[in-house]
Amino acid sequence: MDKEGSWAVLPNGSRQFVAGGCASGDMLTKAQTNIYDDRAMAATMPADVHERFKECLKSGAPTSPADQKVLADAIFKWARKLGATSFAHWFFPLRGGGGAIGGSVSGLKYDAFVDLQWSSDSAIKPFEEAFPADRLFVGETDGSSFPNGGLRVTHAAAAFTTWDRGSPLFVHGDTLYIPCAFVTHLGTCIDQKTPLLRSSDAISRQGLRLLKAMKRDQNASCIYNYLGWEQEFFVVPAALYKKRPDLINCGRTLIGKLPEKNQQGELHYFNTLPPSVKTLLDNIQAKMFLVGNPMIVKHNEVAPAQHEMSPIFCVSNASADSNVLFMQVAAEEAEKLGLHVLFHEKP
């Protein structure tokens, strides 16, 4: 007789039997399937390339052209197995008001995994599945509309995205997301990520000086800084949200009055999640687990209809990226259930 249990899908595509009575295919057995982290790298590329990549992360040195091609080929095959048909350089432009109200904090464009068959002698060349290495590491886009809606002169409009190698790639839907910094042609940052990366470099550089002066951990080659975040938000029916111009335009209540039983009554805090909200939070949690984010906590917050979710902390740049992704996933999953999410901390 077969043992009771289920099969878990590992990052390299293999399956591992998990003993016990958990339902097959639940959010824990599928967790981390869609993230190209260190484990997935070790399973899909040569060991020497993997080691050199990790050393480059510590030192900040560029990845060699030869290793870039190996990386791109391995990532392409991995992403296609997960059903990805496009990739996107995922960046975080300076937007007025943060962009969280009714929209996305991030920016991206979707590029299909195709390229022309340049070896063809036809004037109209056929295309094929492809992911050239230069498309993984660098992208070019129009930066004239960031951060102020087009006030930059046309001849200075070029802007570039570059892969933040310290934040793992992941597949969301049919797209491979590549977390990126976003700078102008002169290297001026016009995004939220670049200052964070430069600050992290400064912390590592000066921290190593401090360790040397203290004669501690003399063999250390870098210092990591970590970040834990949480999101507090309200969940309201989408139909009612659409009738409120204050919520649509400001994400805040500008009209109306406080309820008779307000947050001072503590009736809502840590109470049982309403069924429709629990369904939403479960779906969000499963999607975040899938892309490797340990979204451990969900609960009712203090104010009526307010809720909270938070993951276990990780390295700051990857943590900040997962925070932005969470907001996108929450909005997408809420729409499927006829709900709307309004992000707001404790009133």
C-alpha cells in the first residue's frame, strides 16, 4: 500500500515525496517553485559559473560575457519550463504619490522570448525562441516621462535598466520578472532602487572598515543589511469602491463619518477573518509562496475592515522588491473576487 503523502515540485523540476496527510498541491508543497534563487542556480548551471556569480555578488565585479551567456541560457530553459513566454525588466520609477493608488508602484514592459534568425539570408527573416544574454543584463527604455511627466528634454530621454543580481528573478503568470535599477544615460538615478543599492554598498564598505579597525572577522568580504516589512490594508467590495470618487482619486475617505463602533472598541483586532477576506489573503499568500516569499503572517488589524500580512525578513533589496510585488498581487487577486484593496497603515 502506498504511503500517505504528496509530491513536492523542486526548483530543478524534479519531484520529492512528502510523507503525511497534507493535500497534494497546497501552497506549501508548491512554495519556491517560481523563484530563480541560489538553489535553482545550483541545479541548472555549471558549478564553476555558479561560484563565480556568487563571488561577483560579493565583490560587485561584472559578470563575464561568457558567464552571461551561460546564465541567460539556463534561466531561459528554466523559465520556459514554468510556462513563461515573455520577460520584463522590472524597475521602480519615481512616480508622483508613489503610484500605489489604483495602480502599480513598479514599471515594466513585456518582451517575448523571440529573436530573428540572423543567419537566414532571407530579407524577411523568420524568428525563433531566444533569450540573448544582453537582454538579461541590460535594457534601454524611454526615461523622458520619469519622474515628472515629460519635462526632460528629448535628447536626454534615454534611460537604462540593469539587472540587480542580488534580487532573484521569478516567474509571475507567463512572465519572467528581472528586478532592475533604472538610471539615465548619465547615470543619474530616477528610481527607488538605485539609492537603496548605493546605500547597501556604503554600509558594506564602511562596515568592513569598522571590522578591520576592531580586528574582528578579518576574512569577511561583504556585509549584508536586512529588511522586514508588513502591509496594512483595507478590503472593500469593488462595486462600492467604484461609487466613491474620494477612494478612487485619493485612496482615502474624505467624506462620511466614523462608525459607531470604531477601532477603540478592539472588536476587529485579531478576530476571525471574514470568509471572503480569508479567501483573498489565502490566495495572496499562495502566490507569494510560489515566488519564494515566506509570507508567514496574516491577521485582522485594529480598524474595521483592515488587515495585515507580512513575511520573514531578508536582504533589503530583495525584501523591498517583494513588498512591491505583494501590492501588485493583492490588487490582482482582489479583482478576481470582486474586491478592492486600499493600502493604509493604522489610522
